[in-house]
Amino acid sequence: MTGEGVQQFDDAALGQLRRELIKGKRGGERQRTFLKAVRNGEDFLHKIRARVSVQGAIEPPLCPERLTEAEFKQPPKSTEEAMYGVWSHLTPRTACRTAFWTNLTCRHIENGRIEASFLAGSGGVSASGAERIDRALKATGDRAAKAVDGCVRTVLRRLGGLPEARGNRSVYVDCPLSRAWWRERLVDEVSKGDEEVAGRVREVSRINQAYWEELVVLVVSRNSILGSSEVRNQFILCVANLFEETNNETPLRIAKNLRAACRTVGVIQASRELSVLSADELHDILYEVVRYHHDLRSTRGSDG
Amino acid sequence: MNVIVTSARSTSNAVRSHPFPVLEAGNISFPKGRYTLEFILNQDRTSFKLRHRIAGANLISRLLSTGKARYVCTVSSPISSYRRTHVSSEALHTIDWDLDDLGEPPLFTPMIVGIEDLPDCLLSAREDGVHEIWDMTRVSIPKGSRLALGQVIQFQSSILHLMSLQVDEGLSAGQFYVDAETEHGFQFRVSLHPELHQFLQIPRNDGIRRHIMTHIVTACLALLQREFQQDPENGSLPRNLDSFRDFLKNDGLPDWSESRFRPEEVATKLYPHVLPTEWERAGS
């Protein structure tokens, strides 16, 4: 399943639609009409398909089972593994496109695997997507515009990513389907087929959303500094090993501390191309960084 | 062939402090240092040959000739989290990639990298070509150190792979013209005023660069219509030009031999002008 033939939305038309929705009047008629369509489900698909054409002939497979709203928002480990199994032949070229995931999410709605209103659900255990839309549409006064705008942005993020507001990392972190793919791909890359290592890396990638976002920044936004697969994989492996050695009692489980450790690697990489080092040499340097931050950081604090 | 020269005297906003001398734009560690890179694009669009040349930086030249440094080029596509390092002991080496790994035209960062730990290196301005501030200084150069760093380069897309951007100092500021080269495959030779040439070498995603490239592409397509409307007498186009024709057909676009071919229409389909949104206009 390579890049060219797989079905995806026309990128330019989809981007235009997203920009119209988020850069128009906050809480205005355009946003309200859009949310009503999402609430209805079928209207939403008509609205999207009327504006954005589909390119490519190969239909990627769907999740085998219908997902509950909770499963869609925060898929359990087993569900993410099953999703990756279904889409394991996708290439990074395809999987980095919001146009691909947006089309795939729409096809899941079309085929009853998820409901459109799930897209509006915020993280955690708060109200369902449908309830959130209803509240936003009924809100009055100053809060109304903010609530409607927030809801529209959530829908667009869940749908396939919102790069206009969240940059290139959006497709990795905001859409549950693409997030599952990228998370499992990282597990695959770092573990190289070793099931025990895969389990440890999976733990690292699933601590919480803030932690996952830090890991994604490592591979996307700072790709030029420390993105080479050798450095990235060895760094994540060192973090995973530290978790095991400390029985998960390490301040490196907090996203801001992980960020600090990444910065230290970035400082080393400013003068050195670490990817030319052997695996053992790389491990020694990166483990020293990880261990240093483990010793240095207080265990107090949380990701909030 | 595209040539890019990085010298200490070039200006840069990214000058950093390193614990050892580095040849990079804006860094005076090697005052007479020049790092020249020649890119020879292959027709397959998934590889090119890269030649590194170091001059005026004896320390780096010596480390290369004694096998203590290597010629390196990283290929990256941050959008798809791809980054691979190509290392060679030869100054001329092939850089390749798999399109399925990339989410955008790849970025290339050429460099010279030390591959041995040099814990106690006594520098000499006369012998090593370093600035006097480094003279008789002992430095440690750890394995992996970037000794020379070229500009980050991005070849943008298919028709741009057919282009060779050249400096023409006889042109006025902002001026360019396009010729065809058919001796080895096919290439558009785009001659540009030096500043315009420099501006287009550095990847950025701003509107001005995009509009200039759309203009250049229009000129290239007009040249094809003007000079290649009839197939050559031997019946075969250069292979890369033939591939470009297939590329247009696959996108549902006419090729230059058809009467409905309008260079500006095809160019703006491939590289549409992007207008500011209502929101951006309101903010300006």
C-alpha cells in the first residue's frame, strides 16, 4: 500500500475548508452550521464530500469493530495494536497526511464504525461529543463564541489533524487513528521485533497525551537536531530502560523533564552528528543524559 | 549541476559557539575556508551525486586525507519523521532515498564529520588555516564533530528536478531567463541574478519564493511549447522529459505538444498562487 494510489482527500480543498472554519468569525454562523452538521452525522459527510474530492483508487481497510466513544477518544493498547495491524502497510508518506486520515475517519463514520459527534469529545472523562456540541450551541454571552470555536477546533483535530493551528505534529497527536499508527510504528522501530522491548517502549509512548506530544516533537519539530532514527530510537530505549530499572519511580515520567533531557541531547548535537557513532557509543552518551536528568530532577510536579 | 559555496565570510543568523573550529557561514574560525558542494541530479528523482570540496581549511583537509573525517549528508523529511545519514570516504558519493518514506521534498544537509576522538589537538594558524584566536590552542574534537557544515538544501519537486539554477552576473537585480540543455538528458538552465540565485537556494515556505518559482516554471513550460512542440526527428524525447510528460498526463494536464496547452495555466495548476486568507488580509 504505497503513497500514490491510496484514497485521500484533495489536500488543497481540505486545507481551504479548515482555514475557512477556524479563521472566520469565532462562534459565527459558519462554525455553528458546521457543528450542527457534525451533530447530525449524515449532514457532516455531505458537507465534507460536497467541498472536497477524493483522490486515489485504493480504499484502505477500516477498523474491524465498531468503536465506542471512549475507545475512539483514547483507544486501549490492544485496540491501537489492532489498528496498526490493519494499516501496517501504510507508508510514512501517506501516514503523515491529514488529507489521508481525514478521509479515513470520514469513511469510519460512513460505515458506522464511529459517530461523527465523537469527534467533538474532549480528552479525559468529560462530557460526550454530542453533549459538548449541544452545550456550545446553547451557550450565550461571551462564552458562546469561545465554546463554539473550541468545539469546531476539536472536531477538526480529531478528524485528521489541524496543521494550520497545531503545526506538523497535529497529525501525530490529535487524530486518534493516526496517533495509533504513529505510536505503534515508533514501538516497531525502537523494538525491532523484540516483544519485551516493544512492551517497554509502548509504556513510554502511552504515559499520557503530554508525554506523547513531547516524543512527537522529538521526531517532527526537532528532526533536524535529533531526529535521526539511530539517535531517536536509542534515546527512547534509554528512557524505557530507565523506567524498568527504577520501577517507574523516575522524574523522567514527567513530560517537562523529558523535554529537558531532549534539550541536553540537542545541545550535544549542536556540534556533533551523533548518528555516525556506533550503537554502543550512542547508548553510553544518551544513557548518561537520561541518568543525569533522573538524578537531577525532583519527582514533585505533574503534567497537569 | 548546482553549485553551492559556503564560506566563513558569508553572513548567517545562525552562528554558534563551538569548542573547536568549524567551517560554516559566518564563523571566522577558518578565515579563508570555502566549502563547495556540487549537486548532480539523477534522472530518477530519488537520488543525486554530491561532491564536497574543502579549500583554505587545512585542518579539515588533513583529517579527511588521513581517514579521521568523512563526507556526510543527511536526508530528512521532518513531516514524516524521516532522517538518514549518508557517510562516505569519497568526496563524490550518491545520496538516495525512498519516496515512500517522505512526506515532502527531502531536505539535505551536507557536512564533514570527524570519525575519531581527537582528545588533544594543538592548532596552528599557519598549518591548519585556523584564525589566530585558535593559534596554539589545544582542543578536543570528539567523534561525530561537525567540522564543516553546508547549507540545508531542498529540491522542491518534479519539474524543479529538471532545473539547473545558475548564477549570471550580467543580469540586473531580480532578472532571470531560461534555456534548454539537451546534451545529457534534458535540463532547464535557469540563469539568475546572483542575489536571486542565493535567495532560491535556501528552503523556505514564504509566498515570495513560491511566486518566483511559479513564474520560472511558467517560463520553462513556455520554452517547451516554443521549442519542443514537435517531437524530435529521431522520435524520442530525453528520458527525463518523457517522464515529465507522463507526470503531466497523470495529473490530467495537457502536454506541450497539444493545442490546449497554456504554460501559465499548467504552471499555476502545479504551483498555484496562494492568496492571503480574509483573516490575514484583515490583519495586514
